Amino acid sequence: MEREKFSSKLGFMLAAIGSAVGLGNIWRFSYVAGENGGGAFLVLYLFCVFIIGVPLLLAEVSIGRKAQSDVIGSFSRLSPGTPWFMTGFFGVLSAFLILSFYGVVAGWCIYYLWNYISGGFFVEPAGGYAAEFGGFISHAWHPILWHALFIALTIVIVYSGVKKGIELANKIFMPTLALLLVGLAIYSLSLDGAWAGIEFLFTPDWSVLGDPSVFLAALGQAFFSLSLGMGAMLTYGSYLSKENKLPSATFGIGVMDTFFAIISGIVIFPAVFAFGIDPGSGPELVFITLPGIFGQMPFGEIIGFIFFFALTLAALSSSVSILEVPVAFFMRIFNWGRKKTSIILGFIMFVLGMAASLGMGIWAGVTPIGSNNIMDSMDFIASNILLPLGGLSMALFVGWYFNKSTAFEATDMQDNSIRDIWYGIVKYIGPIMILFIFLNAIGVIGW
Ligand code: PHE
């Protein structure tokens, strides 16, 4: 059977941007930036995205394009008989873990969206948004229904194929998302007192850099946000052919991912400051603080609807890239059709996600690796251990397993004026930085 392909470089770019732009840019970026002092964090984050993230993204995509296979098959094909294929196993494992909890949080977004459609959030719920949110996520089966809906939507897009599902969905979602968020940003800027939010986001207060964890937060956020290290970008790269040049494409993905993160910051912080809320309120910023703000704003119901609609689209365009990683692999090794594979794997992820959801309520006491709850444990193992290990391994593969000319050839960097800088990053600087985050995350070294 002939391998599927994106129809063009633009189709690939939109899909890859869709993968990168997700809950990571809107929900995670805003609270991590809020907790880490705003402006100075942003500068570090930009450094991490463009100096480390984008060069590694180029390496990851090039492995898939060169091998024309899934995340495990690519390594076996390019380095037969070696243990490099283990990198792919880490990727598939992280895909299962990440989509399980990502789907639960995305399910919460759809629930909020529904409340803005049905009028449930037109007035503040009796006990306030905090009690509403807490009651909802700890309920035994309500959040699971919304999670099921989200996973079902993800499955439908993936089983429709690379071109007719993933590419088409992203061609619709990405421009829509950009329009919605830019519109919201303009509105947010028009609020009285909005300027304090802009200053918070764009005026660096360098004193926060005294705390080294800010640096790590920025690096980790760059990694998660660019979808690096799991093989999502590798798998998308495998649907590209040689005539599409990679350096400009990957740079464009980095620029657009950053654009969406900053635009989300411009949507959220002016509103947060205009209503006197603490920007460092943490993961609840989007689910508790923002609905409270929308409730006090003119046209708040419409704004709330647009916001959670945008968040759901962003989450969906990322989740399809996560599901595609194991789908591509299982289709090849079992020779299954795309439909069957997407449904079976999506269902398994749904079941795993149920554990993450129940961990917010009746299983609240279950703390597998000593963290807050099951969802945190999944996030910790995937984001802090498996993604950095996967990214490290991919950088080492291109930097050390390939020789220099193969690395340049695979990435279309032969005639690029900064090719040696790129090579130095992939071979030395990137791996050292990743190792550093990794060791720090598991507490081997403590700053
Ligand atoms: N980048 C996605 C986001 O920002 C999350 C993601 C991580 C997607 C890893 C694929 C792989 O939401």
C-alpha cells in the first residue's frame, strides 16, 4: 500500500503548527508565564524556542522524512540492528500517556464551551467558578463523558487520513484559531487598565532570573509547546517528500508557535490585570479566573464562547498529532487499516484517561509517583522524563550517528550559511541542555 502524504509543504506546515499550538500555548503558557514573572520568562522562552527548540525540530522532522516511516520504523530503517529504535518506543509510550491526560483537560474545555453555548455560564454559578470547576472535575463520570467526546473527535480526524483528515482539519482550524485569538486580543487590549497586563508580559523584570527554576520552566515549556521529542513531528515529517525544504518550514513552525503563545498572553494578561486578578494563579487561570472575568465583561458570554471554542480547536489539532504517532506504527506492524487502528488506539487512550479523570475525584488518594494525583504522575513521567529522553536521543542520532554530510543532506542544510551553528547545537549544546533539564527534573541534580 502506498504511504500517505501531505499534499504540499503548506499542508505539512499547517499540520505541524496545529500540533505545536495547543493547550500548551494557551492554558500552560499563560499560567507558567504568570507564575514565573512574565517578561523575563518570555525572553528566556524565546531563547529556548529559537536557539534550542527549532534546531532540534529540524533534526526530528528530518529523521522521519529521510526514513519515510513511523517513529519506531524510522530508526530501524536508518540504523538496522542497533538499539536506536528504542527511541521510538519511548515516543509511542509518551503518546499514550500524554493523550490520556491531555484528552481529559481538553474534555474540560468542551464542557466549558458547552456551558457558554447553553447559557450555563451566563451568570456565575451559585458557589462561584472555583466550586463549579472543583465539583465538575471531581465528579465520577461527568468529565469522562466530555473526555470521551474529545477522544471521539480526535479519532474521526485521524481515521479520515493524513490528507483528508489531519491536513484538512488543520487547514480549517488554524486560520480560524488565528482569527479568533487575534480578535480576542484586540478586545482584551481595549479594556480599561489593560496596559498593566501588556507591561507585565513585555517588560522584563530581570530579578526573577535569580531563581534558576525560571530557566528550566522556560526550557520545559519550549519543549512541550513545540511537540518535541515524542515523534509527532517525526511522523508528520515522514509524510513529506524530498522536494519540500525543511529549514524554512521548521523555522516557520517555531515562529507561528511563538506567535500563538504571545497572542494568548495578550488575550489573557490584559484581562487579568484589568480585573485585578493575580497572574500567578496557576493551572486554574483558564478554568476559574477567566470565566470570572468574562462574567464581568461586556459581551462576556460571547467572549467566553469564542475563547473556549478556540481552546478546543487548538487542543484537537494537537491531539490528532499525538494519536497519529502510535496509529502510524500499529498500522505498519499489524498491517491494520487506518480506521480500525485509530478506533482501537483511541479507545485505549480513552480508558487510560479515565484513570487520570478519576484521580481528580474518587481516586484522589492515588498518587503513583508521589505527586499530587494520577494526572500529575502521567504528566511528570511523559513530559519530564520521556520527552526529554526522546529529544536527547533524536539529537544524538542526527549529531553523532549520522556523519556531518548525511546530517546536512537529511535536513537540506548543505548550502545554509548557519549550518555549522545548527550542527553544533544538535551535536553538543542541545543534548547538554536536555540532559540538564532531565537530571534536574528527576532530582539527580538540584539547583
Ligand atoms: N505541543 C502541544 C501543545 O502545546 C502538546 C504536544 C506535546 C503535542 C507533545 C504533541 C507532542 O499543546
